[in-house]
Amino acid sequence: MSFQNLTVAIVQNPWTSLLGVLLLGLGYLLLRPVYVYFRDPLHLRRFSAPNLLAAMTPLWMMRATWSGKRYAWLHREHERLGDVIRIGPSHLSFNDPRAVSDIYGHQAAGKIGKDVFYDTLAGQYHDVFQSTDRADHSRKRKYIANSFALKNVVRMEPLIRDHVRTLIARIDEWCQKDNAEPPLDMRRWFNYLTYDVIGSMAFSQPFGFLRNRSDSKVVEGVGEQYEVPSAIDALIFGLRFNVTMAQLSTSLGTVRTVKALIRSIPGLGRWLGADKSVDFDNICKQHLRRRIEKPVDPSTDDFIQSILTDRNGEEREVPFLELFAESGVIIGAGNATTTGALSSSCYFLASHPECFARLRKEVDSVMPFAAGDHSDLGQEIVPYDLIKNLPYLRAVIDETLRLRPPISFALPRRVYAPEGADIAGHHVRQGTIVAVPPYTIHRKASLYSDPEAFKPERWFQEEGSFDPEKESEIHNLKTYNIAFSQGSRACIGRHIAVVEVQILLATMVRRYDISLVSKGQQLDIFEQFNANPGPLPLIVSRRVAAS
């Protein structure tokens, strides 16, 4: 059949026309990645890739993200292929210390900015984390930067203490039960705590998870109320869906269309987690509406108030959906990073009894423990002012964040400068996406001695001694630490996480004996954007005497 006859046939038969369009579309989808790969406009074929699928399409990265082990996939490939690997058609991953400042440092901001990945991750409004426009990000950050400042977080210590008191009461209840009770899943209880703390800080109202011993919530859906079985799971699996879909295309329209299509197919949205992202959105909207509709004391200065009014008390006109976007990132970031740090810290201390004993001795030195009545839970919580400068406590937290960074996702940046940029000795062209995986760079053998080992003492010089090699390692620990990223886009919630962990960890080490359920017990990590720890069953008992 001639081309002319084929054209006539397509015009006369709509089904043939539809089939032709589908075939052309399929051919484009299949052939375009091959064409771009061999044309190599970004000059990236010089870098090794896990396989051709990873070099030509985003599918390898999407699969790694969906697995919940993307950090492990990247680490394995860097170990196998080297310090610079290609993980997408325009995406490079660097495990080179020089790349940290070259990509995330303040001086890099003139040439490198946030990738369009954040646009495809956003909803109708970008939150402060997703904002790719510098002016918009600066405006948003100004709204809430003061709220997240260390001084303000410390001022809110009474809120933290109130919820820690409730958590201690729950742990004490478990300790009083018989041995037939299953081990206590500390990760879930830590998650309840962090949700309640950020709820109080941001909205002047906790979520009530500690009080109710559950994270189920009744929310408003489309025209009716329904129960979300687990707010924790809604965030984790909803975010996995959104992050995976955001890597599908650089087009926001394409990503939104695919999401809408998935949600329209009965059962598919629930299976893939699309409905869970809606569940979490509904939880955020409900909590925000209650905060806005509830009469609030004029002196209230929670995080929402800092967005709604400026420092002079003048009201800002902030659309509800923009306020909702900021609420979502505050709730998510305010509990996920802290839960990860708390869970992993407890796991490492339970796995290393010698570290537990040393930390307990340090805490006892500022708040001695004596046998007797410890029923006044308010008096049992270690004050922040007493422990804020304890070197070993901070080293335990920092070493935990090195090995288990709460944001293990390699934050993508795009080279926008027409002349390109030099990263770790490699010149990359405009349009290239670049990133450093925290999990992997924190294990760089050239930077740290025995990098896989949990050694809090690596973070400081022992009193009365000076080791030049250790001093070099301490420099590396501070310079290449990206547990909360670096530069102008560093996580603004890091002070909440560290202060909360310092208070609770010191209190728990002082009050309880903690051990693993079994020898060789592991703490699994499930990554969507944050690195979420899995169940953490521990044997917990009340301490009865000073060590």
C-alpha cells in the first residue's frame, strides 16, 4: 500500500486513525530516549550508568524510589561504578566531597538552582520547600524563618515538655505490665510525639495521637466524613506516590494528568498510594481550618500566626491553598525528621551498651539520678538548658544523623547558567541535574575512619588530648555533613529536630534501661523523601538505681 493510499484509509476510518495516532505516540515514546541518548546533547555518555534504562529514561529512578530503598540503590551503584554516575537522561549523582559545596554551597546559587522536579512535586501552590523561584522562596522563608529559629524553638520548650510528659506516662504504663506484653514499638510512639509537638507549635493544637494512643483521624472527604486509619501511613505512602510520579516527567501538566488518570481507575489509586496522599491532604486541611476558625488569643505566635502576620502585627493576605501548602510541609517535615533521629538514636544506643552507659553517665553528671519516687513526671524531664552543651549527647545525635540522615533523598539541583558549571572537577552543561546522596557521602572512606561504624567519639577530641588525624576527621564531619542539606536551602526545621531529640533522649537514658529484643536486630529504613524508620521493638524497663 502506497503512502497516499494509507493516508486516505486513515481519514476514512476513524479507528484506523486512532490506531495510527497511538502507534505514532508509542513510537515517539520508544525512539525519542534512544535518539537523545545517542545525540548526547548534555555530553553525559562519558559517565557510567547502572544500565541503559537508567541512562535513557527516568524509569530506573522511579523504580528505586518506589522500592523505598533508593538510598541503598544509589549507594550500591556508587560502590560499583565510582564517584560520578548517571542515573537519568540528564541526571548525575556525585559521591565526591567537592561536589557538596559545588552544588549546595552559597556560591553555587548563581549557577545552580532547584530542579523542576520540585515543580512537578507541588500542588496548586508551592510550599517553602518546593519553591524554585528565588524571590518566592525568599518571601516564604521570611514568613516562617523566625518561628523555626533556635531561640524560638527553645522558647517553646514547655510545649515539648508537655508532650514528653505524656509519652513517659505511656511508657511507664507499658513497663508496669507483665512480660506477656509484646515489646514496645518505640518508633510508633516517637511518631505520635512528634505529630503532637508540631501540631502544638504550628497550630496551637496537638493531633492528640499520644492521648488517644492512635493516629487514626476522621476527616472531611468529598461531601462526607471518613476515617483515615493511620495519619503516619498516609504521609509515608502518599509521599512515596507523589515523589515517584514527580520523576516521571519535567512537565507539570503530564504529571498531573497521570495522577488524575490513576485516581480515576477504581482500586488503582488506593493500591498505588494516590488516595493516601489525598488522605494526608485532608488531615492537613482539617487541622488548618480548625486553627483558622478557632478564636485565638492575640498573643498567639504559633507558626501559622507567623505566616498570617508580619513582625509589626500587620495581617498578610495569604490564600487558603497557599497556607495549606505551607501547613503540609510543616507537618511532614516537623515530625518525619525528628522521628527518624529519635528512632535511630535509640536503636544505636541499644545496639551499643557502652555508648548507652557513657551517655547516661554524662546526663547523670548534670541531673543526678537517685533511687526513690519518680512519679512527678514533670520533674523527670531533663531541661534543655542543662543538656544543650553536653558533648557526648550531641555527638550521639550527630553520629546518628551521619549514618541515618533523616533526608536521605539526594536533593536534585539543575545547572541553569548558560556556560554550565564545574562540579568536583567535571564540567557539566546547562540543563544537567546534579545531586549528592547524603547516605553515601556520609560513608566516604576517604573522609571518615571505619565509616560504617557507630562512633560518637569521632565528633570531638577527648579532654586533655589532641589527635591531628581526628581533627582532620572532625573537619570533614562538619564540612561534608548534609543531613539537613546546606546553603540557603538548608532545612529550616533542623533546630526543632535537634532540640526535641536532645530533651527526649537525655530523659529516656536517665529514666529507663533499654535493650534490643534479639541479637543482631536491625532497624529497617523506608525512604520516600524522608528516611522513615520501620518498627523498633525494644525491651524497656524502669531504672531502679544509679549506675
